[in-house]
Amino acid sequence: MRVVIADDQAVVRAGFRTILESEPDIRIVGEAADGEAAVRVARQVVPDLVLMDVRMPVLDGIAATEQLAGPGVAQPIAVLVVTTFDLDEYVFAALRGGAHGFLLKDIEPDQLVEAVHVVASGQGLVAPGVTRRLIAEFARASKAERRIEPLPDLTRREHDTLVLIASGLSNVEIARALVVSVSTVKTHVANLLAKIGCRDRVQAVIYAYEHGVVEPGR
């Protein structure tokens, strides 16, 4: 698994490198101290994943994420945003910009490794606390700003799965709630994502709130 680390602090880059390269299946193939360099390096080496900070000089991490993974990018590269700043506008902008995940730098080393594996495999990942921030962002949005459109023909189980995904539940937790196996949940999730046209669970959360499938606080 080939990873690029983008962070303006050398000590942070060194820390991430130490943690990730302790894993036999992860190799750091590039580093960048600003967003512009991150885009340039990522396009040169084409990694499986870019760990992207938000606040960086020259070009911030949000703009860099949009250039690497945003709508319209012909060959998007997976981006996992890892930042100190748990701010609503950063979360929303990063996910809108195409980020596959959003984590905070206070996570444990094993959680970072797991997140890298999850995102590099094509799945979305958002820290639980960040999910609450995302929901709060939609809570402030007026209903006029939401896209209330007809839903595709979801089965009852697929609809329930979407609601539970939007609540931040993992596959194991969804299986427990629906009283089904984890493999069955994975099937529901795959079918659901295909029907609503979402790349991963992160986009599914946004979809659920934009389309009124769930409401903040409910």
C-alpha cells in the first residue's frame, strides 16, 4: 500500500511515517509540506492514499483534496484528511471536496493504521465525533438548501441500512440493530450505494441528510 503524507509540520510527517512504516504492507512513497506540493507529488507517484492536513501554506488541504479527488477528476486519488482542527466548515468542505475520510490527529496509532487500510480499500471513514459535527452542519442548513428529491427504489432493509449509516453505526452495529449477519449488512450496503450513486459510506451520510432521509436529532 503506497502512501503520501502531506503536512506542514516535519515532526508530524515523521510521526506518521514511523507509525505507518511499522506495518509490513504500507510504504511511504512521498511527502509534502504544502498543498501544492502534495498535489504535484501525488500526481507523480500515484499513491493508493494521501494523508492530507488541512491548514498548509501555498495551497490548503481542502483545495488540494479537490484537485486530487474532487468531482470531475478523471483519475481520483483517495484522500484521508487528518487534522487538529475539528471544525464544521473543515469537515463539510473536505467531504464535499472528495475526501474519502476525515480523522483527528488525537487518534491512537492503531486507529490511524486501520483508517489507512479502510480508506485505501475504497471505503469511506469518518471519526464518530466528526460525524456528529457533520450532522450539526446539516442541522444549521435550511430545508430550502437541501435537495429533497425522490429516492430510488430501495428495499425496506436498504432504507433502514441508510438510516443507520447516517447515524454513524458500523457494519457490526447495523447487523446487531437489524438482527442479521455482518455479511448480509455488507450486501445491503453495496446494493444501497449502487442505487443512490454514492462512492462510499461518507457520501451516503451526506446523501441521507440532503435528501431528508434522516433529520438532525432524530
